[in-house]
Amino acid sequence: MSAAASTKAAAAGSPRLLADVKALDGRDEEREPALNRLEHALGRDLADRLVAALSAQSKK
């Protein structure tokens, strides 16, 4: 692919990507926080243990 063709493809893809990002942007306004959704799906005890384990792992 030539540099000119690559530039045209990138230019065409940029507005499309921007439109996709904008479409996702306002989607989460009504969602509960992730911890609340985890507690609802898994139960409070398991959700708390999962979050604690992931937090400990990220500090290493």
C-alpha cells in the first residue's frame, strides 16, 4: 500500500472511529457503579473478595 493510499484510508477511518467513540460516550450515564453490579451478580462476599484480590494483585 502506498503512502497516499494509507493516508486516505486513515482519513476515512478517523471520522468513523470518532463516531463510534461518541456513540459509546453517553451510554454509561444510567449505570450503577461496577462494584454494585458485581455485588448484585455474585453476592457481596464474593464481590468483596474478588475486588480485594484484584487490588492486591495490582499493587505488586
